Amino acid sequence: MHFWLLLLALIGWAMPVSAASMDKTLMQLEPEERAHQACILRGIDTLKRAKRLKNIDRLKTSILSRATFDGSTVVAKGAAVRADGHWYQLKFTCTVGENQLKATSFTYDLGAEIPEDRYEDLGLWK
């Protein structure tokens, strides 16, 4: 499921997609998955604006440990972000709106680079 949403997001960056169309697609997901996707989009945007890493193109919520969702907040203590083909550990807390379509806040701690020899075991790629 993540693959298709990521593909949709990438297409959205390449071609104009209406917010209503994206919302309609996201509403087809379960609330927790919808929250994760909203947080991924907000997280990528937040990390790009911080400019600590270059060419960020992926964020995964449950790589080193499973993220939790309590109905309004996603807490990911074992997330990962990819920049320039390298993956980095990431911890974040993300709050979403009532319908889980938009992230309203995203705070994070960027960790160390994940060694390439761990990628396969963690389900990551170059």
C-alpha cells in the first residue's frame, strides 16, 4: 500500500493534482495509514526546509521499530529518511487533524546514518 501512495505523491510533485483529489484518495485508507501518509508528507517537507540533508526523497515510519498512533498523534522512534541515496535514523512526533488528512505539527530528531550493510535486513534500498 505504501508503494502506491508514494507513487501518487511523486506523481503529485511532477504534475498538478488537486487537493480534493488527494484527499479523496487518502480517505480510502484506514485512519492510521492515512495519518502515517500525512506525517510522511509533512516530514519530508519539514526536513527539506531544514536543509540539514540534501535531496530527501523518502521517509518511512516503522523501520527500526513500529510507529504508534493514538488517534491524533503518530510517534515514530524507529523511522528512517533517505537523502542522496543514504538512509538516516529518524525519531518524530506528528500530530494530525481530526480526519487524519493533514499533519498539523511535526517535530523530529535526526540520527546517525544507517550502514548500507543493514539496508536489506531493514527493507531499505539505495
